[in-house]
Amino acid sequence: MPIDADTRMSRRARTVPVHRVLPGFARDPVNTLADVGRRAGGDIVRLSLGPFRPYLVTHPEHVQQVLRANWTDYQREGMFWRPLRRVLGASILGEGAPWESSRKALQPLFTARYIASIAGRIAETVTARVAELDEYAREGRPVHAATEMAGIVNQAVVRVLFGDKISRADGERLAPAYDTAAGSITFRLVMPFMPYSIRVPGDRAFMRAVETIDDVVFPVIRKARADSGDGGVDVISALCRLRADDDAGNRQIRDDLVSVYGAASESTATTLIWLWSLLDTHPEVAARLYEEIDRVVGPGPVAPEHVAELRYTRMVLQEVLRLYPAGWIFPRMAMTDGEIGGVRIKAGSQVLISPYATHRLEEFWERPLEFDPERFAPETQPRRHKYAYFPFGGGPHQCLGQHLFYVEAPMLLGAILSRFRFRVRTPGPFTPAPAAALRPRQEIELDVVRAERVAGEAR
């Protein structure tokens, strides 16, 4: 019997009972959502998490509706955003007037044209920072992937986007503090209904990290205010020109700086952390990647003109982003009564969108769990729904750092692999940690070997 429109509108989502979803969500929320989405085949499901019952939305058409078509009806509000607000504040990652004014001021600094104009400085910065790995290679000391990749990316972001207004020493305080803040809110993310009057694991580390962030950022803002006549073309200068010179204005700048720092650095650092373990288990991909960088970049240094020639490198990065998008979950709250895919959604309901889950749907990706950069070969790509792949989000809230990533990440790989090879010394497999950003739960240690030595051994 055909289903008429009124009947479709009254359909309710299938509910996954608490005993089937809560234990996995508390232990491994990333893969639990992906598994529920896979079993549902893209249908909307409701997750029974005790007093909390969000909807999981994974089908690309439904994702597009929430993030783009009806984005004003589904906003970044609600209990999932409460722990993030404590570090990000009312920023460009929020809603309303603060988001609109900040995005308008910062958009010109993240366009493809502007990123191309500063690509030379990015290349110089990453080349100088990557050269420091030579000490590890010479002494045979392992590097911690998360720490070292974040450090390299941090140096590029601080110099290029913040106009050297943040010193290297302060940048090296900011990066780990940001990581600690993102990692210590795990309990709050998986149990968002827990009252803040009750101290939970991670709260103490989180507050210390936020204090460190404030200790770094607020003096930078005050100094930038004092030097306001320099006409700087950077994120801090742009925000200082936008906001009033008072406590409220400085707080708004602080919130935006912390948010922009995360947007500009998190995807690149996270992608590079996961990349080495994938290359370790896929030597055929590693060999082709090394060959391209040896041919295009040679012994270095890497330069902006290399980016367009690093085609396979881009494919590799796109595939890492598919499997391990840094922003693995995009919570939204329904602002009005409505429907998604024929399912009624009441105002106030929480809606969870997970690129990690959508990128693993068999209905839209062949062999979705396999690491295969060839799926992004320009000449063989099938026509996919635009929101089958959205590692940078979508709609008006799409991440500003997308253009920066596709310039910065290839140059970072070019700078690293033109001089070194990494060998993973930590036994896998590696699984996602339950945190705001998609980092591995396990520490990945790498041995650093000079590229010419590896070539000599091969001969």
C-alpha cells in the first residue's frame, strides 16, 4: 500500500534501546555511532541514552538538510555544546551575531586567493620546523606523533595566521593546552546530561588547560591593542579592528582566536597523526607517495608551486580525512518542530551528525573500511552525493580552514618526506579516543630515518 505524505510525516524513528547503545557509547562513542548508522543503512534512528535521546542522522540527503537546506532550524545549541562553550565561548563556532560578525571579518583571511598569497611563508616555516627532526634521526630517538605533528602545524599556524604575535614559546604552551581541553571533556561529551555541580573525571585538567589558554591569549590581545597602528593583515589584527577595546570585546577576541586556532590546526595535525599508521600497514600506498614527493620536491625545500603537482599526495590526504575526520561529530539542536526524512523532530531535540559514520556507509562507499586513496583519483571518481563526504562540515558553518588544509598539509608532507621516513614502532591497531577531536587512543611512536639512508638500504 502506498504511503501518503501525511503518513510519512507522522513516522517515528526506530529507537535503539539503552542496553544496546549506552555501554558502547560510554566506552567508544565514535565507533558506536558508526556501527548504529551502518546497521540502520542511513535511516534516522533515536538513541536511548537514559534521560538523553538524540537522533542520529547519517544519510547524505538528511545531512544536507540539517547543515545547509534548513540550517537555521538546526543550530549549534544544546547540552552537547555546553562543554565546548567552556573553552570556545561565544565565538565563530557559535551562532547569531557573534558568529556572523566574526566570520565576515575573518573570511578574507581564509579564501583560496589569500592562502595562495601566503603559501611561501607557510613553506618557509614548515621547512625550518621539519629540519629539527634531524636531531631525532641523528640520535635515534623516537618522536611522539601527536606531539610532533601538532608542534609542526602549530608553528605554521602561529606564524602565518597570527602574524608572529604569538611567540614560539607561547605557541608551544597553547598547543598542548588546547589538546588537553579537547581530550579532557570526554565524560561531559558522552554524558552531557550530567550536572556541572558534580565534579567528573577530566574537569580539573580541563580547567587548568583553559587557564593556560587564557594566560597565553589575553596578553597577546593586549599587546596587539597597543600596537594597533601597525595595520597587520592577520587574524588577531582583524579581530582587534572589529571588536571594542573593553573587557567584553577582548573576551570575544579571545573566544574567536581559540576557535580559529583549532579550525586552522586540528584537521592538519589529526590527519598527519593517523597517516603514519596507515602508511605502515599499506606499503604500496607509502611507496607511491614517496615516489611522487621524491620526483616533485626532490631533496627540497618544498615550495608553493609543488602543491598542484602533488596529486597523489592530495588523494592520500583526502582518504585519511574520509576515514578519520578531525571533527567526527557535529551536534545540532532542533529550534522548531520539523521533520527529517519523514521522521518528526520536535523542537529542543538533539540531532547528531557524524562524518565518521556517514563516510563508512556501504550504501555510498565501496569497501568503506579500507584505506584506498584511488577512490579519490579525479579521472575515476564516481558521482557521489555532495554530503557523502564532508570532513569540513557544510553549509554556512563550513570550516574556514579547508583551503588552508589543502595547501598546508601537502607542503608539510613534502617537507617531511623529502628528508625523512617514519617507521611506526608502537604496535597497532589504533582506535579513536573518545574526545572532541579524533585522535588515536594509543600513543603512536615513530622512528625517524633520513630518506637517503632508506634509499641506500633499498639498493
